[in-house]
Amino acid sequence: MLDKTFLVKVGLAEMLKGGVIMDVTNAEQAKIAEDAGAVAVMALERIPADIRADGGVARMSNPKMIKEIMDTVSIPVMAKCRIGHFAEAQVLQAIGVDFIDESEVLTPADEKNHIWKHDFKVPFVCGCRDLGEALRRIAEGAAMIRTKGEAGSGNIVEAVRHMRAVQTEIKRIQTLRDDELMSYAKNLGAPLELVQYVKENGKLPVPNFSAGGIATPADAALMMQLGAETNFVGSGIFKSEDPAARAKAIVLATTHYDDPDMVARASEGLGEAMPGLEMSAIPEEEQLNKRGW
Amino acid sequence: MAKIGILALQGDFYRHSLAVRRLEHEAVLVKDEAALKKCDKLIIPGGESTTFLHLMEKLNLRQPLLEFGREKAIMGTCAGLITLSKSAGHLPFPPLGLIDITVERNAYGRQVDSFVDTIRLNVNGTERPYEGVFIRAPKIAALGSDVRPLAWHKDDVVMAASENILVATFHPELTDDLRIHAYFIEQVG
């Protein structure tokens, strides 16, 4: 399935592995992220915790602000468009962002369809809650998948749920006979050839990252041990007491996720983490992870 | 069977480990000095060079890597090339300077300018085609007198070596063609 265009898209996702991608809202934060060792930044006007607090329609960020960030850092710059809003994606590609996140954090523009991402030269990352959703996005052309978690919550529980769901289904598929795959694909709502790929390789055809709720170095280590290949951290850094120190600590814990002594040292003296929300405090209709189809 | 270390602070170290194993050598993921000391050769993978340099300082790996590179062979691809170079722009710390090349980072542009194209590889006296995968790739702006060019894309040198350091601006680990890994393991250093 790797034609040259797709190889180049997935290639950038491969380069981001084992790292931390940080949400930033201006050039100054982008510099803090780069200086902390981020592998990429996600440029957006409001971080998810503020989108949640402010309410209203959340849209693609102002291109001027994204360009300022692109001019400030040498690492890749990502930006978000609304689910199904291919015109916002066209704008982001025209500006020259390195990765587009078709994201449930923004208000969806289409309640039925996602963007046909094969039409673009810029690679896309999309969120998922389970394997079927991941494979549908890959079939549409996503070059990277991130489990959704619950953005802006500071609560890791949804991220864990989604990562475990994907990994469990991958293991389940590997136990199936070839003649059971068609029925399984039908129930997953995913293309047969991608289900066959998962059975043969025991993994997704593109890198699988984690997002939504990471607030501490131990959260980062947990997601890596559960199978994430990189961590997206949104509100967790710039909603904490000391963003620069916390950013560095999460980078270190992501590299040394399997070394508890190192994660312990990274966790010392960081000041307060973001407060965080119980999932029961977020009404079902306000949960961002329920967006996407 | 040689022990080939792959610096695993960040980046596509897993892809390099697959290439090493396909050539029937042992791949060792290196995150600290103890693991580095066990290796016969080292690969610094693609990834983000700024992240590599931050983590090398934080984890006190600069001195051990310099000592390793003075005695043993190292291959660097893309960000690995930047890390091994003498100078490259906009880095938080100086690169290791183990090979006398000057590098221009992201020289082709941003991700929309990334590409796959046939390059001319000449490691054993004859030019052969090779599919080069260039991702936000750097360019080698200048080579020192002890550095030999080994591959070209159009007029640009995209792979070069000194006595024991091999560098490429592209990603041999993203293709199934093992010639460059085999050359490094069998013939460099």
C-alpha cells in the first residue's frame, strides 16, 4: 500500500516516534516547547481546556499565527482543521504546515464524512477510539493515528480506554482464521485489506500515537508502555504551574518510559499539574472523543 | 555477527533495527552509556536533531558518543547526519563534530517538499541506482578534505564518509533495500 506519496507521509510520522508533540498557542510557547525537546508543535489558538471552558464553535486557527510559529521553530509544525472541513485543510496545506490534524477538538463541519486525505500532499493525523475507526481513517489516507483520549480533561482514563481497545482488537484479529476476517471487517466497519494487514503484521499500517489527557511524566510512561509510539500533550503543559520544566520532564519520561527510576527523577519538583476533570463531570454531549464517525 | 547499536532517544530507531536484523546482526537499542559500551558500531537514526541534542545533554551522552566515534564506526541518517556534523544552523547545542561536513537543515523546504527519487550510489567503484527517501531533508553544504562523497541526487552529495563515520541525508531505513546498511556494517571503520 506504500506508494511514494504515502511513503513520504508515513516517513515523517516515523521520524516523530518516541517523542512528544506539544500544543502551543503562540511563538513564545513554541520556543519553550522546542527548547524542551519537543519533536513537533501543534499550533492552535486555544488549547483544548480553554475551548472547553469558552464554548462556542472552535475553528481552524488564524493562518498568521500559524505562520509566526512556523517562522520561530525548526521542528515540524502541525495545525488542526475541523472534521470534514477540506477547505480548511486546503488552507493549511497552502500555508505549508507539516502535518494536519483532522481533529475532534474543533467543532465538526460534517456529521457524516471525514476528509478524503489521499487528495492532499501534506500528511494527516486522525483520532480514534477503537480499531474500526482507526482503519477507516487510514483508508481515507491518514498517515498517522492517535487514540483520542479526552482532550483538555487532564484525565488519562479515556486515553487508556482507547489505546487498550485498539491493542486488544489487534491481538484478537491475530487469533482469527482467514475465513473469519470478512465478517470481522464488516462488524468493525473497516476495509478487509486493512484487517488482513493487521492480522499479518500485528500492528496498524501507520504509526499509532496517544493523545488526550496526558498531564504528568508517569502518564506519558503509561501510554508508551500500553503501545503508544509518541505522545501528544495539549493542555497538560501550558495549563501547569511551570510549563518549561514539565515539558522537559514529559520528554524525558517518554524516552525512558521503561525505566521507573528515570520517570521518578523526571517527576520531582515540577510544581502543580493542571487540575483535571472527572469524566463524570463532563456531560456526554460535551465529550470531545464522541465526535468522529 | 556484530552488535550494532541504534541510538534510541527518539526517532525511527525501530526501522533501523529491522534492517540490522534482516542482515543477521544483533540490534541493540542504546539509551545510556552502559548499552553504548557493548556495541561494535552505532547508528544514529532519523528523527528531530534538536530533540537528540537536548536529550544527549540531559542524559550526559555527549562525551561517551564522542569517545565512541573516535574509535568505532557510526552511521547517521538525516537527523543523525546533522548530529554527527561539524556545524548546522539553529541547534540548541553544537553537533558532535565527528565528521567534517557543514549542513543546511530542512534545505529542500517543509514536509510538502519531501520526496522519493532515484539517487546514484557508488560505494564499491560502480555507480548504481538507489531509491532515496528524503523527508524534510538537510543538504551537505561543504565537505572537508578527508570526506569522500558516496552518493548524489542531481548535483548534491547526499551520502559521504570519512574513515569511520558514514552519513546520509536520506533514509535507507525506510526502504527494503539493505545495500547501505550492509556497506556500513561490513566495510566502514
